[in-house]
Amino acid sequence: MIRKHDVDSYLSILTMPKKVQPEIVALNALNVELASIRDKVDTRRGDTSAMYRLQFWKDAISSIYGISPLPVPRQPVAIALCVFAARANYELLLKLVEGRQSTIGDRQFPDINSLSNYGSSTTGSLLCLQIDALARISSSPILPPTYDVAKQLGAAYAIANILRATHPLLTRGIVLLPADIMSINGATPDSIYNKKKLEETRGMTKDLTNESKRLLTEARSRMKLVPKSVRPALAAAGATTDYVIKTIEKSNYDIYAPHLQRRNPLLLWSLLVRKLGSKF
């Protein structure tokens, strides 16, 4: 499931110690499951089943980690969490679900801070869970600043990823780009959907790209706060954010550029280089 829907994470898992791979797979399988809910419903037709699907996962997580007396559902990802991720942080898992709940209905982000917070809650929480998994097998003490770096990287990734996802979302009539950055540059959801005001759209894209780059640079400037043994948890998010930023810059901030949808063909090599250099 991960290999099919999230190749970047799949390749990242292959570079991690074999001892931790089952737990990382279970965590990423949950993330894929949650992320795919958006694709299974059509909110434009009043489909509200996404909320029930996410509530199912909140209840399942509560059962798996002993918060609720209800039985654990006989669902493959839930069983995988029981078997391989029994020591995962319940609060972080819950935040992963709640972050997805906040975007149900395909509502546009009101501002850049909302988008950053979404990235911290979703990708950031997953990165923190992966850090914990690697820390357990290496007996590395993890201090709060390490998690802060992961959440900042998650925010950088979310901004870059929403730029990459904009064109595919437009085919469904969805615009999620933050309204404040859009307004500052004179763009509107209608102008983006109809490819009007191209210069204004470039200005908006440039502002968002620069914010993603700023967060990524700040996270990397605090790399010493992250023990070397757990840095592989952050490598894929860092490499992918880098790739999207550079692709957007090369396309002169054209959010409609078709090659923006292409995966990084050298990602695995990039992950191995980062692993050797203990970087992300």
C-alpha cells in the first residue's frame, strides 16, 4: 500500500535499519490510509462519509492504545499498529487524525499559519513518531527541541506539497492555497482555476515557495539538536521539499508546470547520501 501510494516514504523505509522497519511501515500505512480518505469521497456532492471514516480511526487508535474498552477493529492497518507499533505515542497518532479532520470539506486555508499548523500536525506528527521508533532501537535520548525541528520540517513540507498538489486538485475544482497570500498578490480561487492573472499567481507561488524554503533552512540550522541516529526519520521529507522547491524555481514559479508532478528520480540516491552524511 505504501509502495503504491507513497513511493517516497517507501524508499525512505528501505534505507532504515531492518529492526525498525515494521513499526515505520505500520505508521506510514496509517498515514496513507488517512491521506487516501480525501480521494474516496466527493465533498462537492455533499458526501460527509470522510468525517465518519476519520472518526473510525480515532476510535480505533483509542482501542489499540487502551484508552477505550472497545475491541480493536479487524482491519489490516489497525492490526499492524497493534503488532508492530504498540509503543507509539497515542497523542501524536491522534493529532495525525485530527489534522486530517481539519481539512475535511476541502475548505481553503485562511492563511499561511493555518497551512503551517496543518503540516506540523500531519507530516510533523508522523516524523515525530518515526523519530521515537528510531530512538527506541538506538537508545538515543530525545529532547523536546528535536520534535520542534520535526514539526518545522513538516510545515515546510506541507507548503511545498500543496503547491505540487494544486494542479491535480484543480481538476476536481478544489483550491486550498492560503487566502491571505493569494489576496496579497491579487490572485483569487477563480483566477487560479481559470488560469487568469498569471503574474499574480507567480507572485503567490514565489511567496509560498520562499516560506517553505525559510522553514526548511531554519530546521536544518538546528540539525545539531537532532541525534544522528534518528535523522533518517527526517530525510525523505527534507529531500522531497528540496526537490519541489528547486523544481518550482526552475519553472519560474509556474504552478501549472506539468513536470512539477514528477517524482524525484534520484530520491533513493539522495536518501543514501543523506544517511552517510547524517543529514536530512
